[in-house]
Amino acid sequence: MPTSCCFACQRSWISYHPSSINLRRHRFVVASSAAAGMELSLTRPDDWHLHLREGELLHAVASHSGDFGGRRWWCSARQFGRAIVMPNLKPPITTTEAAVAYRQSILKALPEGSVFDPLMTLYLTDNTSPEEIKLARQSGVVFAVKLYPAGATTNSQDGVTDIFGKCLPVLEEMAKHNMPLLVHGEVTDPSVDIFDREKVFIETILEPLLKKLPHLKIVMEHITTMEAVKFIESCSEGSVAATVTPQHLILNRNSLFQGGLQPHNYCLPVLKREIHREAIVSAVTSGSNRYFLGTDSAPHERRRKECTCGCAGIYNAPVALSLYAKVFEQAGSLDKLEAFTSFNGPDFYGLPRNTSKIKLRKSSWKVPVSYPYEHGEIVPMFAGETLEWLPSNN
């Protein structure tokens, strides 16, 4: 697939917005001009939803670096202090023993001198036992349990089919131990339109679940709709929160089709209408502590994206902080960026905030077209494009 087709929509994402965008664009350009050379110092962020994969792909995304604006830069392991690591491998990480072993694999793949801390999760199945939750809490390395409805996304075929029957004892045990349930919030009923699956999940699963288990901590991951925002805002503060990705803050569903089919903008949950994107931006940039950074960075080898049945997932780790800064700047809320990236997540999980700092400098840099590794290449979000905020450890 030609590069000019693959990334045409990414170059002009801002033009997809409704008629009011002309005013927004004008404000943004003026702000950018006035802010040239601006530098932000942030408490080191954490990523509360990250896919690191396994094998050669793990080594590629955990350790690769690039020369951005004259500075060497690694991806997640260099930018973030910690990350909640997703368990949807083949086979999935369903036991504490497997989580401990996977963590060791990640640590071995990190760049020399890295202090990045992978926070592990368990993959919930119909057969997960309450005893496994006790082992997970005692391990000191497992921090949450992930709910994938069976068939909802990549490697979810072993996920949950009966949450209110077979899984209820496990969820009750999680509530006792204050262990969060991380939710891929989509139903898999084929009769439900793919753009409505989050809304229906809230109505048929999340709302009844909270009535049964009001003390269960829940993170609704990668929210995509105004209904999700309304649900999060309706819940008790500190009990239910949401992670938000760069793509769902920046792109709408036009980005899947603009200039041709765009496989590198395809993720699950899929991008939604502009009104939903706007609702999420408004919620995230408001300063509410119910939302925090979760990239859902999901690398696939290029050929698995650009094929007749392409994989879902956007590899955004190299650009995430730059894009979050862009969204907050455009909203006039740069003063609220640090809470979203660095405070709200650890506060919800009951973990200490990081003490080290990173910097974001208003300086243009070009995103690599791809990241080659032994068995292929990975195409990042906004590949080949120029972004305006440059992260730095210095």
C-alpha cells in the first residue's frame, strides 16, 4: 500500500472537524507562534494501558531508539516511569506465575540503565479463581485484572463469556482486595452495530455490575463515546475512572477512510463520530481526576496491518506525549496536562507519584516513517509527519 495513501488523512486531521474548526485552527496557530520555544517540565508520566507484545516484537518496541531533533529517544521505557501492561498474549497471561515470568521477559528487553517499571495484569476468563486473585495481590507485581469480552479485540478469544455467572466470585474477591478491573467496554453481539457497542456495554454490563458490586474499582479503558463520559461522571469519584488514548482525542471515524482505507488508523474500539471526540476532549481537558493517560499503544508488524484482514491497533508510543500536549494546548489547558499524564493514574491506583521529571519543548520533529526490526517494520501513528512538542529527559 503506498505511503501517500496510508498517511494522507493523518496530515490533515484537523480539517475533519465541523465548521467551527476554522476558529479553532486560528487560535491554535496563534498560540503556537506565541509559544515557540516554550518548555514544560512534567512529573514523569505513566502509561496505564500499554501493549508490549512478546518475542522479537517485545524487544523491538521496548528498546528501539531514534534521533528526533538531534536527541536520542526511546519509546515507552524512556518516556514513562511505569505502565500497566496488557495480558492478551498467545497464550494469555491468566496466572500470577505467568505474569511474573512475563515481567522478567520485559525487564530483560529494556535498554541498559532503564528504570521503567512494568505493572502486570491478569487476563480474566470464565475459569479464573478467587484464589488466583489472592496470589496476584500477594505477588507485589500484579496490579489489576483485565476483562476482555470473548472476541472483542486482538487475542480476546479466551475472554469472558459469563461475567454475572462464572466470574462473579472472582469480582467479589477483587473488590475485597481493592484490585481494579480493567474493562474493554464493548459487547460482542453481532446484531449490535460496531459504533454502538460501547454504549450497549455500559447499559447491559457496567451499570448492572456496579449495582451488584458498588465497591469494585473499575477502569473503563480507551473510552470513545459521549455515553462513556456521562457514565464516568455519574459514578462515585475514586471508584470508576477511564483511560484515554491519543487517537480517540485527535481522530474521528473519517480518519479511517479519508483518501482511501487507512489501516494504521484502525483500532478497537473503532474511532467514532466527531461529536464523541469533542465530548472526550472536553472531559479530559477539564481537569477532572477521573481521566488519565492510557495510550493503548498496540504494535503490529506492517504486513499484518496492510493486508486483506488487517489487525486492530495503533502504535502511538513514540508520539503519544507530543499528541497529548497538542490536544491540551489547543484546548487552552496546558496547565492541566500534568495531572492527566502524571497524577490521576497513580492516585487512582493508590501508588506514589513519580519523583523524576521530563520536559516537553515546543520544537518541531519528524516522526520516523517506520521502525525496522529483525522480522519486519512497525509503522507509528503519524508516520513521516512533523509534530510540535518534543519530549526530552534533559
